[in-house]
Amino acid sequence: MILPPSIAPWLLEVASLTARLKRHCQQFHLQVVHESMQPLPSFLQPLFPASAPALLREVILYCDDKPCVYAQSWLPKTTLDILQPLANMGQRPLGDYIFRQANLVRGEIEACKVDISLPQVAAGQLQQCWARRSIFQLQQQPFLVAEVFLPAIQQLSATANHVTRAQ
């Protein structure tokens, strides 16, 4: 699969996506869309050693009031029992916490295109966007983070390319 040059650096970023977003805007904020304990969906069960319930956390990351990334994390209860700060993130981005931990291990980044419809984005119209997911481990406890790059990310990419070329 060939990634478009405008989105490839975002999809392949191995460091904190939150930090990268913050560098590309004046104001960053996070909106928690949903958070609850749920059974792990069957398609995710093979990715985790146990299929216990998990905390599903859905957020939208905004740059300058534009929704740029929809993120979904699945944190198994066994992970939350050991990594209790992850259970109470509130309005804090997950990336602000996990990328400060010395023993964080990120698995392979898987990328694809997905169809997504969010009420907060384009009046909920179905859009095709690039997405990625990775399994992380912290203190040997796994959790999954999936991120969908919304159309506004293109504006950040264009701004970043313009700034880079101007220097």
C-alpha cells in the first residue's frame, strides 16, 4: 500500500502523536466522546492474552478548534489494575502519559483506510480517512490505540510543509 506523502509522516509517527499535533497548532484540546467498560470485541480478542472486559475510550483531538484525529483506546481491565493512571485520564491525552514512561514498547503500526462518520465532523457525513493502530505495552501490560486522521489533518500537513520549505 502506498501512503500519500501528505499523511505518511502522521501515520508513521512512532513518537507521541499528541506532541506532534501540539507543535502544529496554537491551541490543542481533547474532547472525550465516550468512555466505558465493555467486553473486548471478538476481532480484538486475538490481540490480547486475555479477553477480559476493557475500558473503551474514544476522544477527538482538536488543533485550533478543528477536529484532526479521532482516537480509540482499548485498555483491558488487567492492564488498568496495574496501570491505574490510565483508568483516570479525564481530559488528558493518553499520549501525554504513556510517552513519558521509560518502559513503553510500541508494536507494529498497521495502517489502512476506513469509513467514518462522526457528528463532530462534517455533520456526521460518511468520510473515508486514513487510520492506524498499534498495540502498546507498559510494564508488560498491553493496550491498543487506534487513530483516524480526519480531513483537517491535511491543513496541518500543508502548513508544516510550507513552513519546512520556507526555512
